[in-house]
Amino acid sequence: MPDITLANPLVYKGLPLRRNGKNLIYGNPGETHYVVLQARDTEMVKGLEVSKKVLVNLYTSDIEVKPRDRRLKKAEKDGLCAAMDVAAVWLDRALERDIPAATAGKPDGKKA
């Protein structure tokens, strides 16, 4: 088993991946955006607990945005692999474009 410590953290596609209970935090909350993956439904496979349903949430870390408005996107996927693929694309696009929280998710880019 690999040595996973603070000196040798998990990384997925160049961004840090941290676990907190049944939640995975992907990306750096100190940057403009990060993703939280929540295991909703699990099953036992060969003695290991495996996620069946995973909720993917893209958040902004902008402290000027109300906490209830910080979630920009959400989706539910079957399995962790599919959820990580969505998380990687969302986070890459959000960090690349630096999407403003007030206009994210709106097709015309205007505030609601």
C-alpha cells in the first residue's frame, strides 16, 4: 500500500484530493473553485465499501458570496470514476475561465 501522508498527498490530474469521512475534496479551497464529492449510496464488494451513487458539487471559494450561493453546479453520478471525470472537467473549466459566482450556470452569462 502506498504511503499517503501530508508530505505525500493524493493528487488527481495535478490537483490535490483529500478525504473527510464520505466526502472527497478535489482541488484547493484556497483557489477560486473546488469540488466536493459525497458518497450517497455504498455497497460491499469483496470486503470493501464501494460508492454506487456520488453527488458532485462545484463550489466557489469567494468569501463575498453568500454561503448558500457558493454551490455553482451539482450532479449525481453512478460510481466514483464517473464522478471524478465530471469533477475534473468542471474544475478545470472553472479554474481556466475563473467563472464569476453570480453568472455561473446561466446560459447567457447574465445575473439572475
